[in-house]
Amino acid sequence: MKLSRSRFYCKPKSQSPERMEAEADLRDRIEAICLEYTRYGYRRVTHELRHRGCHVNHKKVLRLMRESDLLCRVRRRRVKPTDSRHRFPRYPNLIKGMVISRLNQVWLSDITYILPLEGRASFTWRRYWTLIPGR
């Protein structure tokens, strides 16, 4: 035989009818909580089950909710674009039409907002001090 010793002695896990019935009962309780509180995740469902007298591990609740597709969908926040109608003064472009003839004659900076897929928005700040001919 070409089986390892551990595989030869391994017994497949079969659930007893009592355990399957208890899991089905727990799944029904979880479904009832998810229907009552649609925005609850597995942590709140576990807390609610414990509040109702059913002490169960959070990992089991998570597994059952995944199998039953009961995990709540995360709402993505809509990112608002920059408000151009703000109350602050707009400053004119002082280097427009200026002929740049030497290094370090004009310094400028740029703030760029980077919007990640998850988490917070961040920005980078860049400084320019190179010679920009023709601007």
C-alpha cells in the first residue's frame, strides 16, 4: 500500500445525529437573530446568543453564518469630492506667464489625495524646486 501511517489510521469525522440536530437548532436561532437584527455581524450575534442563554463559541457562529450566507454586507462610504464652493479665498497663480531663467527661482508644492480601496484617505505632499522651462 502506498498510504502513510497517519492516513491509514485516520478515521473520518462523522457527526452524530444529536450533534447535527443541535447544530441545526443553533443555525435556526442564528437565522432568527439575523432576521430580527439585519445589521448584526457574527460578534453581535454571538453576544445575543449568550444573552438568550445559549453559550457558544464565536468561531462556530462565524462558520455557521458563512455556510448559511448570513454575514452582513459592509456598506461602503461614499467619498465626497472636493468642494470648490468653499468660503476660503482662492489665490491667483503667481507664476503664470513668468519666464523662469535660473534654478530655485520658483518653488511650488502640490497636495495629492490618494483614495485607497479600504481604510482612510491620505495625502502626499510634494515640493518642486527644479527648473521648469517654458512655464
